[in-house]
Amino acid sequence: MKRFAIIILIFLFNLPPVFSEDSKVQSPTISFRSKVYDFESKKFIYTENHTEHYKNGSHIYSIIEYKDPSGKTFARKKIEFGKKRTQPDFTMEDFRTGYLDKSVLINASTQEFSIEHRRSKSEPLKKEKLKIPGLVVVDGGFDYFIRDGFDTIAKGNLIKGQFLLVNRLDYFVCRVRKVADNKYKGRDATVLVLQPENFVLRALADKIIVTYDTKTHRLLEYIGISNLRDSGGEDFPKVKIVFEYPKGFLD
């Protein structure tokens, strides 16, 4: 369980003024970026570059490009939020190794998902269909899961969801709780911890720590397992992801 991967990344760069969830988005697209560092060595390893696409004020889909320090794109993901924003369809492929993750919500009423995973281009594609009960969280839907439950978390209460792990063709119950209110680069921030609900798994798995801007509910920092394997395709490294916002974006 050390390698459980939750994709919660909303990467922001060169953005127009911030919009609340209830306000009208004034641009059909918004671009994003964040810097990813190896947690142990502190070495900068890649950037993640998003373009969010909106229609009538709703976030419809995102395109994410992963780029190495030289600027070369080595992986790509598309996330589609049109069905349920905490359960988006998505496809991610790492061009270096052929690693592939894909999830499609095929029946919203029964919460049935068609999922696919391939570890590398030399290995077979694995497919599975899962019906998942309760509140389901898929990939980039994690950020909306946090935003939707932010007031509950801020009061010291837990929020829980069934997290789909495509690379394991399975799901598990995960809980999120607040551990601190503090300052992050001069801003009021809320620090949250994500862990499996099961006590045994919680003892074995690395926790994920995320820091959110208290005012805008935007992600500032992530510490935990990467959603991408290393360049050799062997492991999901532990990373620190730092979000750099243009001046005034969070004001």
C-alpha cells in the first residue's frame, strides 16, 4: 500500500484573476503549472502543465502535459469532468515506458467504471469493470472532493470517500482530516492529511500531506507518492510539489 497514488494536482501558471466556485468563469481556458521535486534528494524532476477548458462557467475537461527539465513532454493526461466532477473520465500515458491508466464512468446510477492499466509497452493491457458504492473519488476529482468538503474539514471533521486506484484495478476507503492551520509563504493555509481508513493499511501506507490556501481553497503544496513511475518504470517516487501562482491570483 506504500504506492497508493491519488492524483490531486491542480497546476497553476499565468492565470487570470481567481474565480470562486460560484462565480462565472470569464475565460474558456485557464493554464496551469507546478514544479515537482524528488522528496529525498530535493532534485527538480519535472513540471506538470494544465489547460482547463470551460463552457458556460463549468469545468469540462483538462489537458495535462508532463515535461522534463529540458522542456520535453514525456507524458500526457486528459481528464473529462462532464459526468461527475469527483468521478471524471481520464486517460494518462507515459510515452517513455508505455505506462497507461484509464477510467470511464459507464453507468452513473450504479457507479460502474471501466478501467484499464498497463505497466509498460511490453506488458499486456489489463481491464476490469467495477461497481463502487458510496462517494467515489477518481483521479483529478480529488481536488473537487476537497473543495466540496472544505468547510466540513476546516471544522475538524473527517471526510471519507471510495478512492479508485486504476493501477491496482481496485478501490479503497480513504479519509481526509485537518492537522493544522498555519502560514504558507505569508498566506493563511490549511494542512490536510490523506490516509486509508483501514487501520492496518493506515499503519503501512505513506500518508499524503496537502496544503490548501484557506481563502480560495487552492492547492499550495503536495507531499506524497507521485502519480507517475520514475523514468525506468520501476517505482512511484515520493515527491514534493510546489504550486507557483502569479502575483494577485490568490487575492
